[in-house]
Amino acid sequence: MKTSMGFSKFVSLVLTFHLLTPTLVLSSSLSSSNGLSGIPRKFLDFAKRKEFVDWIVGVRRKIHENPELGYEEFETSKLIRSELDKLGIPYKHPVSVTGVVGFVGTGGPPFVALRADMDALPIQEEGDWEHRSKIPGKMHACGHDAHVSMALGAAKILQEHVQDINGTIVLVFQPAEEGGGGAKKMLDQGVLDNVDAIFGLHVTHQETVGTVVSDSGPILAGNGLFTAVITGRGGHAAHPQHSIDPILAASNIIVSLQHLVSCEADPFDPRVVTVGKFQGGSAFNVIPDSVTIEGTFRAFSLTSLVQLKQRIEEVIKGQAAVLRCNATIDFHDKPVPLYPPTVNDNDLHEHFLKVAGDMLGNDKVKDMKPLMGSEDFAFYQEAIPGYFYFIGMQDESRPKLGSVHTPQFTINEDVLPYGAALQASLAATHLLKAELKSASTEGNMHEDVLPYCAATHLLKAIYMKNCEDSRPF
Ligand SMILES: *[C@@H]1O[C@H](CO)[C@@H](O)[C@H](O)[C@H]1NC(C)=O
Ligand SMILES: *[C@@H]1O[C@H](CO)[C@@H](O)[C@H](O)[C@H]1NC(C)=O
Ligand SMILES: [Zn+2]
Ligand SMILES: [Zn+2]
């Protein structure tokens, strides 16, 4: 609504316009009390055009070929900036080493953010295809290449409708989600100052294309990790009495750590403690000097996490002492602290149900059972209301996709238009709602009519753009 006329005057113009040309308005917006409902489908139609799909798939493949680990996403960052340049979208760079923050809209409030993570994993890709990873030992095995291209896709959709956006969409391209806490560093740089809400997504092979899964409240656990070095005194395995055996001590430690969940945790407060690494010894007949173990601990509240952390330290030190060993423990929680649980805002959940339902059908929007996985997106949610959801990519007519963090992981590129359109819709309708709220508190219009009017405005613009077939996309 970027006109010089007053809001109520504009509204009456739109209403008149609507009465004269009813075909321009989706019938669903007529019957529904919330006229925003046409936008998600329009955006999806837009994203499914061939030109758009070719472009977004191309972007994703380029990123996939050149995977970069956390805080090393220099080429990925460069590619993002060059696409933003092409779209005429201004941005800030560098933010937290490789991060990029783009801005679509007026540059003024209200602000809503979309987030994409950029980093790959130290995994060797197994699949052999034209656009496989060109970097030995590194791979986009968590789908962050898809996340970046979907965020660029959302940017393209939004920029195409920028005339109709009153407010600003902040595009947050962050480094180092995989353990590096890139989100925390972006947050510390103030990227969410004055931002009302943030949306993030993750691809999943466990749902089909066109299906999304999430819930209100905690959906992913908070997470910490530890490295412990247990030191004894090495010697000949034939004379254990002359040595101090760290292998036995480490074994006791691992068994005792299991009791933190089975004996000390409330069964209704889910927790996990897993030791994933045990390194020590080099020969069958030698007692080594030391053993290193590493593990992860997870829970759904920071209180539970902090409690686990304290007990893990006590158990490791105590059990080491029982067998005359010493132990040092590093929780790697500086400068990035423990990952908090991912907790979805309830109002944003309602918003998501509506927008995703309008786009995909209500039966394609599923409730999620919380998972013990974790996400650094949670840091954003500690600062402002945020919403994180999963978007399906399984195609039942094709072989089953490999799961995340494995060398067999694959992206079904059909998911890309869905993610782009849904992120764009969540942001655009959120801004419209904010505008309507502020307009209705000014008392210009009856509240029921307002969503309808503003949505009509945007729909009309989208509709007219869609009518121009020859328009180069
Ligand atoms: C944009 O929306 C704000 C309310 O959020 C309103 O005060 C302002 O007048 C609007 N600007 C235009 C150009 O419509
Ligand atoms: C453990 O630390 C104490 C105090 O520094 C030291 O006296 C002892 O020798 C250490 N034990 C082992 C097995 O390293
Ligand atoms: Zn991952
Ligand atoms: Zn991931």
C-alpha cells in the first residue's frame, strides 16, 4: 500500500475496483473471512513456472558441486551475493565471516526474516551424478544447498512483488549450522534487531513432496557436546598392577553416563546421552596412557541441559578417580554456548497452518512428533518469535532417498519451488497482517474487511503479473 492516499481512501478504491471486476479476485478470498488465502497458491504457481524451476535447480546444483564447511562458505556466499545483485536486492556482507543479510521491500518496518544455512559436512558423497560434489571429503549431506536456493527463490518471488510489500523481508544467510553456532554469531551482530518474526525450514526425506510437518512449542532438543581425556599410566598388558588403565576407566564412565538418563531423568522430560567416539590404545598387549571419549547430550529445556552437563562432568571425574585416573573435560561451549531447544511460537504456528494449508491443502500440513535432533535456529527463537518446519521431498514413484548426514543423502529437486513459495508466502502474509493490525487499530475500517482489502491489493498485482505471459521471468 505504497500510495500517498490515506488508507481508508485506498481501501474504498480497491473495493470499488473489486466490484467492477470481480474476476480479478479469487473466489476463495470472497468466501473466506481472511482474504490473504490466495497469496500462497499464487506464489506456488509462480514458483512452478519452468523458467523459475530451471533457475532454482541451477543455483542448487552449483552450490552442491562446491560444498564448504562452517565459516568457510566463501564461494557459496559469493554466489548468493551475485544472485542478489542480479535481483537488485541490497545486502550486508560480511556478517560473521561469510554471512549475507539481504533486504527486500521498503527498508522500513515492519521486518520479518527468512533464514537459510549455508554449510556442508565432512562426508564423501557416494552417488555418482553430473553435479556431485567436486570437493573430496565434503558434501552437502544435510540439504543446506537446497535451503540456500529456496531462500534465493523466496527472494526472487518477493522482489517480483516488491511494489506490493509494505515493510521489509530480511534474508538471513548464515554460516556454520553444523555445530558452529553460526546463528548465534549472526544474532550477536544484530541481524534480528527490530525484526518481528523469523521463519526457517529443513528438507526431510521422511515426508512426500508437497507435505510439511511442524508443531507449536518444542520440536527439537537442545544439545551440548563434550570431549573427555582420561589419563592413566601405560605399560605392558601382562602386568596391569604396574599401570593405571584408562581403557577400563573410560568403559566405566560410559556405562555410568547411561545412568544419568535411566536413573536421574524424569521419564516425561526426554533426554539423551550418547558417547559416539572412543579412542585409545594401539596394540592388544599394551595399556595406553590415555583414552579420549566424545559424546552428545540433549534435552528439551536449558535447565535440563545444564543439569546434564554438570552431572556428566561429575560422573567422568568421579569414575576416573575410582580407577586412579585423571580426567579433563571440554564442553566446547565457548564462544558458542549450548544449543537451546527449538521452540516454535504459537501465534506463528497458527499463521503457518493457515498459509501452508492454503498452499498445499490442510491434509498436507502434518503435526510433528518432537525429535532429539537440534538446530542452531533455536538461538534466533531465544531472541524473537520464530518458526521452524520440515518440508518433504520423498517421491513415492522413485527410489527411497538417503537420510541426512549420510553419503547417500540426495535432494529431490522438486521440493525447491515449494520451499521458495512457502517461505515467501509466510513472510509476505505476515507483513500484510502486521499492516492490517496497525491499520485496524487506527479505526479506519471494520476489522473483518481489512484482511480482504489488503490481500486483494496484493492478489490483484500478482494476478496482473501472471497475465503478462511474455514477461521474461
Ligand atoms: C505501511 O504500513 C504502515 C503500518 O505498518 C503504515 O503506517 C504506512 O502508512 C504504510 N505505508 C504505505 C506507503 O502504505
Ligand atoms: C592425577 O593428577 C594428580 C594431581 O595433579 C597427579 O598427582 C597424579 O599423578 C595424576 N594421575 C595420573 C594417573 O595421571
Ligand atoms: Zn545437519
Ligand atoms: Zn541441516
